[in-house]
Amino acid sequence: MRTDPKRVLAVMCAGMFLVLLDVTIVNVALPRISAGLHLGVAALQWVVDGYAVAIASLLLAGGTLGDRYGHRRVLLTGFALFGVASVACAAAPNGGVLAGARVVQGIGGALLLPSTMAVIADVFPERGAQARALGTWAAVSSLALPAGPLLGGLLVGTLGWRWVFWLNVPLVLVAVVGALRTVPSEAGRTTARLDVSGLVGLAVGLGGAIFAVIAAGRGASGAEVGTAAAVALVAFVIGVRAERRAAHPVLPLDLLRRKAFLGPNVVAFVMNSTFNGLLFVAMLYLQDVRGFSPIEAGLAVLPLAVPLVALAPVSGRLTAARGPRTAVTAGCVIAAAGVLPLLALGTSSGLAALLAGFGLLGCGAGLVTASVVTAVVQATPADRRGLATGMSNTARQVGTASGVAVFGAVAGPAAHAGAFVGALHALAGVAGGMWAAAAGLAAGTIASRAAIRMGTAH
């Protein structure tokens, strides 16, 4: 097969865009899904978190499987799972089937994302061309956030919520055909065995913790919440112990002991947890409290999404000139200020405050998104940078799952408008505090440009 790098890049970007689009496109459909399937807030949280938990739990494993069995094979498997699960989501008769299908979608996404990056790195071996190709990949990924609410609002408002998932089917078919025609076959690069016991322990631990939070939010019994929390704790302990003994662990425990590596990953967690948690409750607020249509709600979150794309090159230039610490710290401070206008939201007023707050929050996240990955990579030995980027993506997906679970549990049902808005004020305050703490953490853990040049960043 004759490889055309530009065509391969286009197919890989399309696959990655599809996976990230499903993180945000569903949010605008939540009120209609709730009405159509008679679901409460807890069930809606699982529609979002089933996907996020699966990706967060298996993302590092996806890269390992690609290295062992060949990234083309794993890529095609991920596409197939994602496509079949999309059909199941679109045809789901109840919330249980929908949440389960979303988990399978997330498994497909966890296989897809690491393989798209690996394939791009393979077909662009020259460092300069590789950097430009991965920059294109990152820019396209940023487009998924503003495209999700807009496209979701259009589909839900005109055709119904199921079309949010039907849309994936032809796109997956096109991507599979493109991958078969453009991506070269390859043998596995390693014989390293996947640490299954550690992976299962960590996945069950994360799922159990999210279940406990969601169950507490819907008023479940103390026994149910306590059992879920106990299962999560035991699973985490088993997973961490297995990782310490594993020859090829999926979780880099040695790197997590380095503050220069741990700090930016915690910042990435804070970014996604507050960003996606606020987006979840904002969709319910705009449609269930304020009565906006899905299209209007999608337009209302554009100030949150557009800066992610617009500020990506600014963040890159600032990071190149001053190192990642300046961009990450400044972004955290701006985002902390951005949640303050949300305190002015009311049951029938405050749209201007929402737009202003979302604009500042989007600007802050726009500065952080790319620079925090650079900080993680610079704190990692060169031969482990693939694992480093995988860990950064995992931290973000764990943040998404946690943010939706916690923010949804605290906000409760939007039918109680006054209580819902009051909870939204409290969540805005917590988010502001988290961003302020992240700014301090970034300033204290991310190495300066001078330290990086002197080789003392680790």
C-alpha cells in the first residue's frame, strides 16, 4: 500500500474529531433525552459519564494494545465498536440501554484516540513535519467543542435527539473506508503484556467512585452509597498494588511522584472537571429553567467553546517564548475570574452574566489546554513521552467524569428552579476556588523556561 501522509492525517483527524464530538454533542440533547425516555438527573449523568469513565479507564491501555497488536488493527476495532454502539444509542428503548451503549462507545474511543496519534507520528517521521501534523490534529480536536453544542442543537431541534447518535454511523463508515485505504498495516512493536489486573482494578475503582457520587446525589440509601464507595476503595488499592508489581504498568506511578509531572496533570483534571461540570448543569439551566430551545442553548455556550480554538496559537506562541508555566498560570487566573459572573444568574435573568462568564472561562481554558500538555511532556523523559500524553488525556477524562458526577449531584433536578439556581451559584464558587488553587499549583510545580533549558525541570 502506498501511503499518502496527508490523507492519513485527514482520516486520523476525522476519527479523533468524531470521538471528541460525542463528549459535547450529547449535552445539548440531555433535556430531550430526559423527556423522551423519562430519565432523572442521575440517569442523565450516566449518559455522559458512561462514555467518559470508559475512555478515562482504558485510554492508557489503548496505546499499549496498539503497540502490541498494531495501531491499524486497534484503530479499526475502535471504529467498529464506536459505530455499533452508536446504532445502539440511537435505537435505545430506555436509559439503561443508552448508558450501556455509551460505555461501549467510550471503549471504542479509548482504542481510537491513542492510535490516531501513533499513526500520525509513524507517517510523519521527520520532527518538523511531525510537529506540524500533530498541531493540525490538536487544532481539529479543539473544533469538536464548539461544533458539539451547535450541531447537537440543530439535530435535536429539527430531527430529535436520536439523530445525535445516528449521525455517527455514516461518519464511521467513511472513516473505516478511509483507514483501510490509507493507513499502512504494521506488526506489533512490543511483546509487553497488558497489566490486566491493574487495569481492571483502576477501572472498577473509578466507576465505583462515580457511582457513589451519583447515587448520593439522587438520595440513595447510605448502605448503597457506602457499598459503592467501599468497592471503589478496595478496587483502587488492588489496582495500585498490581501496578507497583507490574513489569509494564498502565499507570506511571514513578512519574506521578514527580511534582513537575503531577502538577500539570492535576491542573488538567481541574480544567475538565469544572468545564464539563458547568457545561452539564448549564444545558439543564438554559433549557429546563430558562426555556431555551436546543439550538438557542447551543448558541449560548459558544463563548465557552470558541476561545479554545481562537487562543490555541496564542498559547503556543506564549509557551514557546516563556515556557508553559506562564500560559497555564494566567489561564487558571482568568478562568477563576470567569466563574464569578455566574453568581448573578437567576431563574429569569442573568443571561448576560452567563455569556460573560463563559467567555472568560473559555479564554482561560484556551490558554491552559495546549500549554498544560507541553508542561507534562517537558517533565517526562524523552523515551516515555507517549505515556506522558496518554496520562494527560486520562487526567482530563477522569476530570470530565468526576465533574459531571459531582456537579450534577449537587445541582439536582432542574424542575426545582430556585434550588437548582442556588446550587449553581455554589458550584460556581467551588469552581472558582479550584481554578485559583490550580493557578497556585501551576506556579509552584511547572518548571520555568530557564530551568527547562538547564535540564532541571524534572
